[in-house]
Amino acid sequence: MAAQKAAAFDQVAPRANKVIQGLVQALPGLLAAAVVQTESGVTLAQHSTTDQLNPATAAAYNAEVVRQKQKAMSALQLTGETIDDILISLSTQLHLIKLSADGSQFIYLVANAQDTNLGLAREALRHSMEELE
């Protein structure tokens, strides 16, 4: 089982790194980004422009946010619905979570709210997820 997980990680990690680099180039206001496995909260790739923001730490907590939202949707019997993205807006930052179609992984990004267009950030995430999948 551990060998299968390691092999899966080895296959996804190069794509995850490529996705992170694409986001860095696409979003000038990007502060941090990570590609994360939803179930475990393990970060497959990450980038940060500041020591104050550790994407791996944030990603682990955001994996819990995603899992709890999935549980809430199940409790509400929202069959046929899937999470497209989750937006958390802070006073100076935008935190976006974009899930894969099967919900097994997500891309997490943090951008400067003043320098980033939300529509462009969502489009960059959509495109990045397509590359990852």
C-alpha cells in the first residue's frame, strides 16, 4: 500500500510543480500556492513569496475545510452537486481553493486582494486544474 502511494506521488508531483510555476507566472499578485491531496492534506507542490505564509501548513487546514464542506453537502443531501471552488476573502488577501473533478485533490492559492482580479484568479485556477488532471 505504501509503495502504491509513493508511486502515485511520483507521478503527480512533476505535474503539480508545473502547475505551481504556471500560477506564479499568471498571477502577479500571488503570495502563495499549493497542490494538495484532499484526504491526507499532504502538499504535493508549493510556492510562497513570503516567510509569513507557509502553504503546506495552510493547505493541511484547508484540506479539513474541504472535507467538512463535503460532509455538510452530504448531510444536506445535495446529490449531484460538487464543490467548484471555495473563496475566503480576508481584508488584504484572497484565499481560493479549486477542487479536482473527483475531489481528491485541490489547488490552494493566496493572492493580494488589491493587486488581483478575482475573475482572473479563478480562470487561472480553472486552467491550472485542467493541466493537473
